[in-house]
Amino acid sequence: MMLIPCPWCGPRDEAEFHYGGQAHVAYPADPAALSDAEWARYLFFRDNPKGPFAERWSHAAGCRRWFNVVRDTATNEIHAVYRAGGQRPVSP
Amino acid sequence: MMGERPSPPARFEPVADGDLRIAEVSFLTQVNLRLDPGDPAAGDIGRALGVPLPTEPGTYGSADVDVLWLGPDEWLIVGEPGRERDLETRLRTAAGTGHVAVTDVSAQRTTLLVAGPKARDLLAHGCALDLHPRVFGPGRCAQTMLARAQVLLVARDGDEFLVLVRPSFAGYLVAWLLDAAAEHLSGQPG
Amino acid sequence: MTRQPFRRDGHRGETLRFRFDGRDYEGYRGDTLASALLANGVRAVATSVRLGRPRGVFAAWTEEPNALVQIEHPFPEPMLQATTVELYDGLVARGLPGKGRLSGEADPARHDGVYAHCDVLVVGAGPAGLSAALSAAGSGARVVLADDRPVPGGSLPDTAETVDGLPGAEWAAAALAELDGHPEVRVLARTGVLGYYDDNYLVAVERRGERASSRERLWRIRARRVVLATGAHERSVAFAGNDRPGVMLASAARAYVNRYGVLPGRRAVVFTANDSAYAAARDLTAAGVEVAAVVDVRRGGGRSWDGSEVLAGHLVTGVDGQDGVSSVTVSPDPRGGLAGDREIEADLLLVSGGWNPVVHLFGQAGGRLRYDERLGALLPAATRQAVEVAGAARGLSTLGRCLADGAAAGARAAEAAGFRAGRRSAARAEDVAAALAEHVWLVPAADYRGHFVDLQRDVTVADVMRATRAGLRSVEHVKRYTTAGTAHDQGKTSGLLTSGVVAHLLEVDVAELGTTTFRAPYVPVSFATLAGRDRGALHDPVRVTPLHGWHVARGALFENVGQWKRPRYYPRAGEDMRAAVLRECAAVRRGAGAMDVSTLGKIDLQGPDAAELLDRLYTAMMSTLPVGAIRYGVMCQPDGTVFDDGTVTRLAEDRFLATTTTGNAAAVLDWMEEWLQTEWPSLRVYCTSVTEQWATVALAGPGSRAVLAGLAPGLAVDGESFPFMTWREARVAGIEARVCRISFSGELAYEINVSAWDGLALWEAVQGSGAVTPYGTETMHVLRAEKGYPIVGQDTDGTVTPADLGLGWVLSGKKADYVGKRSHARPGDLRPDRKHLVGLLPDDPDRLLPEGAHLVATARLPEPPVPALGHVTSSYRSAALGRTFALALVSGGRERVGDRLYVPVGAEQVPVTVTRHVLYDPEGARRDG
């Protein structure tokens, strides 16, 4: 059971959160301008690294805020937590 | 033919043991408030309520109502029964033209009182939060899980907790609480 | 004379009676079932799982691989280790042939769970653990000390060593009493930590017994720092006959004489590669066991020993005796050049192949281990978790060093958690210097079929050889090939031995091989304990509406929709479901019916950009909706598939109420918040759930207008004053209400919303009008299906678009975008063979198709693979149509209207005709009554 530091509520059990997949995949500004291949890339392609990964979480059972986490997918170590819309901190 | 209010959602025989009390506190006024705490309206609303909107997560302030922090732009105002109209009007007037959402949610949650020296032990059967008085003492509140129900937990003076829960879950949660409470009642095996 | 022939002289206690394998015995309070059996001379306790060989007690605590028992009374429980079952009066048990059986009887016991938090969690109350807890407690830190034994001290009661001049057990009891006096210390006895998870989250099981409020309690402990003082397990050596009853770990024999006052045999041979077994030999001798010989692998032997003969540089090469050791064959190590086997009569063979620090929890925590050549053991190395390992668990072998190490670790942990540890001198004990141990994994032989590596899984060196000869090099692969280490004991005595044997066979270093991955649970745990209170009626929350009591009182039968209980139908006397639903359907189509629809999700949206948000999330244009009007809406995922549907009501220029399906209420609110917070934070709109603020009654049928008029005399209900898809505020039955003219049945209908507190009063008033039939979800499903209205989640799955459902009219062409729009232009969404929602009429009007059944084109099933055209999503009997019908998703379905298709049901091909999906009142004539 990971302990995820909600930027608002502080550390809470993983069970209080919903996972939201890879962070920083913006909804395209003008989907109609994209080719089918470009749109498919937005819909279906995500990174799957072993190691640090910037991903979105929502504190579903708490303050209901979405935020970003850099988590090591191999060890579950959380390197950084930052608010939605924020820049991913530099390394790791 | 405005009928009598029906019986409270949870409807159970209250527990009044030496070390543990469990009861339902029905029909409290609850108004949900959303706004950016940086909006000038926030100050006006705080003055109208008699207590500033708390901005420290997981805390609440009290005047003739309690103002509970739910999120960075969300509060729950809790008052005595029957004050929905009064509070809504007060909040809307104070909000002026600001971007503020005021929603009467009085029937959206019912309230259980869990109190006494064994209250923390009882809640710890189903709540993953650290309820130690140093961590979750009077003045703290938290949205979290109790057993398998989402709750808003409020710590008050004197080992007293309010558990605000959706009425649809109240029957489940009370059955769970009573089952977990059995060992904490006098004369029962520990 | 005692009736326990192997009880040590002078050992007495409260007598407890028990039955094992059908025979009655006596033991003492404080015994385990294993010690009581040994006291009574019971040697073969169980039979092995694969080979059916008799097996005896091998260890004295959780590392026991052999002595598995089934408890029959007072409650049935399978697969327990006799070495950990505390004896109680009236216990009935029997030995197991390797596998237990679950009881068919319901278990009346309660199991529960507790969350706990602490600054320092100490696992293990042996010398190191107690020392750690004492020094951490002195700092004022919140300390939890968890220990799986009933009494503190770890190995101290086994070894009878002294600490601070006191017998070890007495020192431990005093330490525990001191800890109990700290207000911020919680001591959990009989509590075994079985899992170590992310971020110092540990799970432990407390055995509380039959008289407690719960038999077992699951502790979920979040600790800022952890001290693992889990001790060490002795390991065996692979030699011929090492599984015979009477072969026992030396440390276990020592525990039986010292802790339990039991003689595990009369005449013993000791087989060792290190000095610790000498202490066991000394204690056994003192207890009256004759030690016939010490067989020491080391050519120089061990420390001074004034007992019997020491056979240095010798090995045990054979054990005789079918149901128990009768003699031991000893041979010189062939490497020493000596010759001449000796057979020594004995009923007990003590073995010590060395010590394995208990690093299981450390390994579970993600810690790396390293092999220490000198100790012949895996030791904890690096970890990212906030954990200290102390004492024998990190390879320390003497009592004095373990005491000091624990005290230092406890102080470090408290300080790391932000407390100042006081100066407290560690407890002291005499340290005896030991000669260097040797590491012997197996005794060479011509035939390895009797050299057991894993006693529980019946894995021998011969089995391991078969694995390595098959080319396996990794211990993980050998484990899976041979099953060594996969039993209840998690390889406690066999894991490293397996690695050692594999290393020997492959002629590589053990360090190179390592060991298999440690996984939870460290000790077996019952599912009942893991479930705790989440069983029976509390298994999952049951959600009910404010009207629930009325439904129950009227005999409604319920349907589960998510966690909600919704009335499915209200049978009258003598009615089955079919009759009740046909009656309810007819009542709505001909008169008036009422349904509790309070479970629908409701979201209050406020703010100047609320309309803009709705335009982006719903496929239809919502911003053009006038105040006072209502519009049906569908939400799609970005991939274009249907996510949810419902209505949008405009309450004011900047305020809307959106409804969702019952099951998706939370998901839709989360969805709106997700888009607002992560994609469009500049939109000024707030979403608030009001699902349970309102109770909602659907009033449907041509008679509904008259019913409403009677209940709301102040409301103009004629079609012109109150048109379809609008709402009005009114007093209904004297209650403030919002009345919406919407219909999910095709009939004239209203949804009346009141405060949830007033829901029951409204419902009773509606029922009291005398003209209204209560109906349930089944009737609602039939009525909507007759109209071809899909139910999200029943007629859709994750592949269905609005166009597939015949809902092309809700897709706005005017908006530049809505979530899902771009996908609706992808080639895949435009294919003519997409599955469309269509109606099906079975040729036999009484034939009810099974939902989920497939559709094929031919009257005879072709050879597989059978091309399936789609499947039945909804199927009912219709009162209005006077026949059965179904909805189905069919490839190119709209082009197949009029076609004959077939539904394979069992061996039968049921013929059906494809129709449009709207089967009843396709012109919509009934909508206005």
C-alpha cells in the first residue's frame, strides 16, 4: 500500500486515489486538424518506462484534486509530486 | 400537507456506554461552497460567516456554524437544522458577483456522532488515517474512507467525532460500527 | 508417575486434555501441540505430501516443514503447524497427509482488522527486538512491538541463557512489563508480521483465541521507521534419511527441553558444522538425554566439549528406522582419507547445518541481500525503505552483541523519526567465542533419492539434479521445476539449502545464485482473517434510497445496481416475475405508474462557463438550451465510444443540473473534475454532487397528468403550459418540488424531485392518489426497450458509439469539437459493418431469447470458426406488443432490417427477424398523453 503525498491533504493510502495514466499528454488544441494517425497516437500511445514516470493521480476519496507524481515504476518510489498544470521537476 | 420529516436515514438504537457513544445527529444544515480562496469574495464570505474560510487543508473554523475545508476551493458549512435558506442567502449576498457556487446539500449527508475514550479505537478498525490526538485532534477534519464508505470525519473537543456520510451508506456504516463497537462496550470480551 | 513419558523431570503445569489422531493425551498449559505430542512419545505426526513418508516434528516454531495438522475441534481449521498451535483443553486434531481440507461448516468466529500508526515498529521480541523497543520507547516515540510468540524473549526461553544476570525469560518478561508501562507503546503478542509492503506498510496477524471478540485480527501498520529483529532459523543438511521422524534441528531440541520441559528422545546423535549444536547437546545432557556422539563436519571439531565422543571430520551417511530414528550411520568425510562406517544406536538425530538470518520481511520490502561467505548466509544489504535490521537477523551470533545491536538500532530508528533517544545502557550477556563454522550443504552419496532438501514438498537432491541436468541454472527456475520452497513454510528451512545444493551441483558459488524472491505471507494466513469484517452482510456497502423501507414493506424484490438496491418489481399475491412485470408494464402504458429513480446521479454545475463545459463534454449543443428547458445528452470517451447518458436541465443562465446513470454517478463527476482541473482550468464552473440531496419519483403513463394535477393544484399541467422537456417549480403534495417533463418509457411522464428528507412523503402521496401502480427496474427496462432507448452498460460496451445506437441525432455538427468528435470521423467509426442496435422479433412470439446469445446468418451452424454477426443485449416479454422481443448489436444491422437471422441456443437455431430498434409507438404519439 503506497503512501501517496497529496499536495493538499498530505500522505494518504494509495486506496484513496484513482490512477490517471501518463501525465503531460494534453488534449489536442484542434483535434479536427489532426490526421487519423496523429489522432490515434494521442488516443492510444503512452510511454511505459521501467523507472521514473510522470503520471496523474486524483485524490478521489479526499479533496478530489488531480495532481502529478513522478513515480519509479520498478520500486514505487515517489520522486516528486506537483500540481496539475505544473512542470515536471528536473530529474530523475 | 407538509408532512413530518421522516425518521433519520441511519435509524438505530443509540449506543451510550461508559467509554463509547454512537448516535445519529439528523438534519443538520449543510451548504457546499466553492470559490477561489484568492477571490475578494472569500473575505466577504468569511465576514458574513463570522469566521474566515480555513485555507489550511484538513482544518475547520467555527462561529455559529462550522466551516470545514474540503478542498483548496471547496468548503462545507455546517449549522443547526433548518438554516439552509438563511445560510444560502447570507453566502450569495456576500459573494456578490464573484464566481462562487453555493449549493444546499443538507440532505446529501447524515451525521453520526462517535464519542468517548474508545472512539478512536473504534474508528481505527476501519479508518486508515492516523487518529492519534497529536495528529488528528480537535479542529481537524478529513475526507477519507471508514470501512468501505466515504466519509467526512470531524474531530471535536473531548474525544468526540462527527462522521458525515451519504444517507444511502448510513445503514451499512451503522451496522459496521455497531459490529466493530461490540468489543469496546463494557461487559463484552475484548 | 507422569502419563507423559517424555516429560522432563520436575516440569509440571496445568493439565490440558487433547485428542490427536483419535487418541487421548494430556499436556500442560504453555505447550504447543508439537511439544505435547513429543512429551507423549508421538513421533510420526503427519505423512508427506507426495511420497507418503512418515514425518515427525522437525522444528519448534514457524519454520516447521513437517508437522502439519488439521484442527477438528473446537473449530475446524486446516493446515496448521503443530509447532505453533498453542495447546488448549479439548483440542481435537489430526496429522495431515500434506494437504488440509476446508470445512463444510460455516465458521461462526468473527475476524477483524485495525489500522495502526507508529514512529517505530519493532518486529520480534527477542533479545535484539526487546532492546530496540526499550531504547525507542525511552525517546517518547510511538512504538509498536509485534511478536508472533505468546511469551516474549524470542530464543531466550529456548536457550536458557542469562541477561543482566537474570534467566533470559525473566529478563524478557521484565522488559515487556516496562514497555507496557509506556503510554505510547503498544505490545502485540501472538502477532506475526506476514507482509512488508511499500512505504513501511506492514500487515500482521494477531491470534486472539476463541474467547476474544475476534479469533484473529489483521493489523495494518504504517510505521515511520521499522526495526526488523526477526532472528535466525537453523537449517538442515541434505543427507540420506534426513526426513525420518526423530531427525530434528538442534535448536528445536534445545527449545523442547528448555522451554517446554520435553525430551525429544532418549539417546541422541548430534550432526553439526558449527558450535551452536554443542550448546544444544549440553542442555539435552543436563535434561537427561544421553548424547551418544557429536558428529562434527569440521576436522578440528568444535569448542571444548566434556560430554561424549566427538567424531570430527565425520558425516552422517544414513539413518535407519521406518517410523522413527533407530540408528545413525556415521562415516569419515571421504576427503579426509579415513575409512570405516559406524552405526550408532539412537532415537534422536540433531542437525545443524548453520543459521539463516530471517531476512524474509527485509526481502519483501524490496531490500537486496548479499551472501556472506564466512557466515554461509544471506544478509540484508541495501534497501530504500526506512528500516533497520538488528541482531541475529543480520548475522550476529552471540547474545551480548544482539542485545547491544538492538538497543542501538532502536535508538537510531527513534532519532530518525525525530525523537531524542535517552542514554540507556544495553542489557548485557556473556559472549562465548565460537570456532569458525563450515558450510556443508549435502553429504556425498551414490543415490540422492533420500536426501531431502524441502521436507514439506518432498523435494530431494535427486529432484534438484534432474532440474540442473535439464539445463536449469536459476534458483527461481529450479524452484518452479521442483516446487522446492513453495509450501506453507515459504522455504524457511529449505530455501538457502536448495541454493547450496544447486551451487554444489553446478560447481558455482552460492553467492552467484542467491536465493528465490521472498514474498508475503511470511506465515500462512486464513482468507477469513484477510477479509475481516468485509463478509456476509458487510461484504460490500448496500446503498438504499429514502424510500427503501416502503419498497421492503410492499414486498418488492430487489436488483443490485452497483451497490444500490433498486426495486425490481412488486409482485402481488400469487404473481411470479413474469406476471408482475407484464402487469406493471400494462399499468404504465394504460394508466399511471410510479418508480423510485432517486439513485440517478445528479450534478449541480454553477458558473459563467457551465454551458461551455457541457458543450465540450456532451455530444449535443447544450449552450443553446433555454432556462426552463431540458435536453437529453450523451457523453463519449475521446475514442468516440459512449461513456454515459442523461439529461441536462438549465436552472438559470449560469446553473445546470446534469443527471447520470445510477452506476456512473461518481465516475461522471470525476470525469468533469478531471477535464476541468487538468485540461480546462480556465473555465469558471464548479461541479457539486447532489445525488442524495434529492429524491426523485418518476410518474409515467397516460394517467400521470391527472395524478400530478391532483397532487399539485397550483401547477398548470396541460401540454401547452408544461411542454415536453421543460421543468417547473411547484408544490406537489404540499412539498416544494422541481417537476421535469421527461420520459424514459415513451409515455407522458414526469420526474418529481424533492428534498431527500421529503422523498417518502412525496412517494406516499403519489401512491395515495389511488391511480398509480408502483413499478420497478424490470418494467422500466421493458418499457424503454420497446422504445429502443439503450441502457449504457447493458446495450453498450466499450466499443459502441452513439451512431451505432441510432443516436446520430445527438451528435452536434455545429460544434467545432466535443470529446469524442474527432474519433467519430475515423475510418473505423464509419465502416458499414459496425454493429448497430436493432430490434429482434423471434418467429415464435413466446420465445424469450437469452441475453448475451450470439447471432448467425445461417439456419445450420457452419464448421468453426463460426462468423458471429453480433449478440443479444436486452430481451423481454412485452405487454404492449403481446409478444417477446429483443435488442441486439448486429453487424451492419440497419441494412439487415427485415432479414432472418438465427440465435444458437444450445443445439437449437432460433429464427428471428431483424427490425428497427424502436418497436413501440415509433411516431412518438404517446409522449404528450
